[in-house]
Amino acid sequence: MNLKLAVLFGGKSTEHEISIISAIQAIGYINREKYDIIPVYITKDNDFYVGDSIDKIEEYTHIPELLKKSTKVIFVKDGNKVNLVRYPMKLFGNNVITSVDIAFPIVHGTNVEDGVLTGFLQTLGLPVVGCDVLSSAVGMNKYVMKTVLKDNGISVLDCKCYTWKDYEDKDALIKKIEGSFKYPVIIKPINLGSSIGISKASNIDELSEALELAFEFSRKILVEPAIVKLKEINCSVLGDYEEAEASECEEPINSDEILSFEDKYIGGNGAKGAKSGGAKTGGSKGMASLKRKIPADITDEQRKKIRTMAVEAFKCLGCSGVSRIDFMLDEETGKIYLNEINTIPGSLSFYLWEPLGKKYSQLLDDMIDIAIKQDRENHKLVFSFETNVLEGVKLGGGSKGSKM
């Protein structure tokens, strides 16, 4: 009997649409001889929908119409099973749409990729493909990620973190930044991807504009020095805390000084197409559409160092499944810095594995197998035990708390 695999995508995120592309792209390559696939679309209001058209990319040009012919559901734990149940429920008849054996979130950005969705699924007892709550949260928070990596000897650029409170006195904040870094600097929201809200500032006026933009998307922002002669290199990692392997390295080709959202997802569709539930994807093909050099134009020594650093960082952060790790190569000094990790990368970085002979279908199989393995390990752990601590407890009155 096939495992029932719920592929979840969308959600309340600035990268909502990119998640749709990545997920429907992946659904076309999941092995249907092993898994019964249940596409689950999450609206921008965080409602869950299933239906015959949910995995068809062309339907997302008119989402309200798609929802009208789909079924709103909720996840309900029923003993050892997890069901997708129609909501609101009908008074008569069966409201269970299907059961779910394993969840595969293919989501990007804050409120979904940061561990929130994974945590919800794990409270239901579902095995979840990909990173756990902690590694997802740390990977999303650029400042915390840098702190952890730096403490473990992995090279990252120095940075400063500032909040909305700091921004209340904008002039003072600008003076702090100018006292810490020379121009140019990079300003970025602390917890977003897809280059959203990121700017390079070469003077005080550009810095003022960059701060305003970044604080539109996040309560906290990161400031770090900009590498003037920069080469960006990306590498994917597959595995878990025990074993992990690195993909081929790529060099993205950006049309601006910073790889923009448009560079990643809108410009250029020359990559291989993706299957999607029997329909052509059309338009953008996610990160697979980005112009790039594979393999990257770097030396063998640099390639080896980047791939080694990628695996070390992946294990250090406790990641699982597939992540993409982005590096910065300073061509003036030759130094390599880890920039950030994408715990659920666009297009799941399948294009970085194909040069090493791993097809997309095999990559997805491997990711699911890792989740099943970790679920087996979790069942060996003790999460609760019998205790008589509640016997005879008497709670104190008022707001003084409890007495025992």
C-alpha cells in the first residue's frame, strides 16, 4: 500500500507564489508508484484546500475561482491517524477526505519555512520532510544563523542587528551604522528570502532609503559590509545530522549588483521545464529559470572548500532533507564567506544535483526516506511518562500562583 503524502505549499508569506511554483514542479516528479500524492494549497489567510485542480499551475491565475471548486479542510488527529477533514463539516455524511501518512512542506519565507508549519504538523504526530523546527527557525533568522556558524568556526561576514526601536531615531541609527562599517553596506530584513527588501548603500542617502525598505518587511534588520568584487556561489546539501553530501556548485548570473527577485524568478526561462500534474508549468520555472554557470567558474580548491563548508554548516545547524547554502567569494582577497542557508530552497535545488547524476525523482525519494528514518528514530525516544505529581495538588487563590 502506498504512503499518503501531503505536499503543502503557499501560505502567508511574501514568497507565496514562488512556493506554488516549487511545489507543483516537485509534484510532477514524485514517484507515484510509491506515494499517493495529496496536494494541499495554503492560502494567504492560512486556510487549507484540496481538490482535483490544486496541482495545476494554470489554475493559480484565478485563485478565487480555484477555491470555489476545491474543498477547504483542516488537519485532525484521530488516534494514531491524521485525517484531512472537510471544514465546515456537513451535518450528515462522511467529512473525512483522506488520511495522511507523511507531510512534505514545500514552502518559502516567514510564517511557513521558519518552522511554524513544521511545528504544527509535528504536533499532529506526522513525519515531516525537511528541517525540524529549530533548524528551520535558525536558518530563517540571518543573525542567529551567523552567530551559531561563527561560534563553530565557519567563516561569515561581521554584522549588526537593529530593530524597529532603533529605527525610531533614524539619524542616530545611521550614525551607529557608519561608526561600525565603511560604505558600501548591505541592508537586509533578518528573516526573508528571495532578495526581498535587500539593498546596497554606498552613501548616507542610499542608507536611509535602504533602512526604510528593509523595515517595511521585518521588525529586525541586518547590516553587513558589502564585498565590492563579489562572486556568488551556491551549493546544495542533502542528508541529515549523521550523513550529508554536497551537490555541484553554481554561479548565479545577476543583472544587478544584488541578485534580485526578478533575476531569480521572472527573468529568463531557459532551464529545463517541469512536469506538473499533467499540465505544463508555463512561465517561470522557479529557481531553475535563473541564469547560471554550472559548474561554477572557480578553482578545484575553491570548489572543494565550498562543498566542505556547506556540509559542515548543514550539520552544524541540524538540518535535514535538502538545503541550499549561498556563499560569497571576495575576488580581491580570495576569502570565502557563508552568506545564508535556504532550508527549503526554490525548486528544491534539483538542478544542482543533476550534474552529479541524481535525477529529481531520486532526490525527492531520498528526502522522503530521510524523514521516514527520522520518524523511526523519534519513536524510540521517551516524550512522556507516568507521574503522580498532580495528586493532591491544591492551587492557591487570587494571583499569587499555586501552592503545593
